[in-house]
Amino acid sequence: MVTTIREGIVFHPQYLDAAAQEALLRHIREAAKAAPLFTPEMPRTGKPFSVRMTNMGSLGWVSDRENGYRYQEAHPVTGRPWPPIPPLLLDLWRDVSGYAAPPEACLVNFYGSSARMGLHQDRDEQDLDAPVVSVSLGDSALFRIGGTVRGGKTQSLKLASGDVLVFGGPERLCFHGIDRIYPGTSTLLKDGGRINLTLRRVYKPSH
Ligand code: MD3
Ligand code: FE
């Protein structure tokens, strides 16, 4: 099943079945061994995020007090290149993105039961024509989507393990965030919590 939430936002509930979620989780565990989860900081204030992160792909998103939000080729702690994006995710991107070039970055967000992500826009990418594709694993979350200006009306959507969301066109710059995690709603992660993957292009394909 596929539903359009609004122009530019396409929802694929349960895109990944249980076996595919397990397979994807194995890839993420391998990636997190090579590129451990780190705690990003807010630019200038250095306030830590409650979400921990890592990346796969040629580029990864990072943030710290000194240098702020950015994409870089190396892990901020180990200094090593990010592990590759697994083929399963490249296939998924090809299937749902409608975008010819493959993603350069897969940001992996890990939420413990009390983690959240405030409303924000994703605008650190140069290629805003490419969509962002999100994959949810583990406990369900309450996702909130606003418009392209801060302070407008918002819509909420519960995201469950295996759900895929595609944000493109006019919605690429909408405000969005995670209000809460619902502990105990999935058995995929033994210790609970939620993983969100976002597949992104950073540079235009011609770059
Ligand atoms: C809409 N992640 O990593 S995924 C993020 O569940 C982020 O971890 C949330 O917001 C999470 O930046 C939400 C859905 C999502 C991701 C990226 C978007 C929606 C988006 C970029 C542009 C518009
Ligand atoms: Fe975001």
C-alpha cells in the first residue's frame, strides 16, 4: 500500500517485512562496529543531541560546537571513512525515490526511549531536488510535520518498524521532528529503542 500524506510526501507503511528488517538490522550492526554511534552537539552551544548517530556512504552528516552542521567523508571520532550503504538500501532508494542518481549519505539515528528530535529543516544538502527517504526500525515514534515556515500548522503521524517515507518536491524543506518514542512497541531491537535511516543526496549528480 502507498498513500500520499500531502503533495511531496509519500508513505509506504510496512514496506519492509520482518525478514527484511532483520537483514537490514544486521547491516546496521556491522556498520556501527566500524563507525560507532557518536553524540552530535548543537552548533555554538555544544548542547548534546539526545539522539546518537552514525552514517553509511561516501558522506556522513555530523555536528559539533566548533564547526556546526556539515557533511564529511570521515567519522568525527575515528577519522575513518564511513562504511558503504548496503545494497538493500540502494535497491529501496531506486524503488521509491524516483531519482536517477544513488544516495551519497545514509544517516543512522538511534533513539533510546526518552530521545526526541525538535522541529527542524534539513538544508545542509546542495541538491534540494533529490528527495529524502526515511526508513524506521524498532519502537514506534510520533513524527510531526509542519510546513516550510516555522510556527505554522503541523500534522502528526505514527511511524512503525518497516515503514518508509519519501519527502520530495515542495516538502523537501518542511519542518519536521520526533516528539516521542513508544517503548515496547517492537521486538526487533532486544534492548528497545528506535533506529531511523535517512537516505540523502548531498551534491547534484553533475558535481
Ligand atoms: C522531511 N530524522 O535525520 S525521519 C533527520 O525519525 C530527521 O529520525 C527523523 O529528521 C527521524 O533529519 C525524521 C523523516 C524525515 C527525514 C528527513 C527529512 C523527514 C524529512 C528531510 C526533509 C523533509
Ligand atoms: Fe530532519
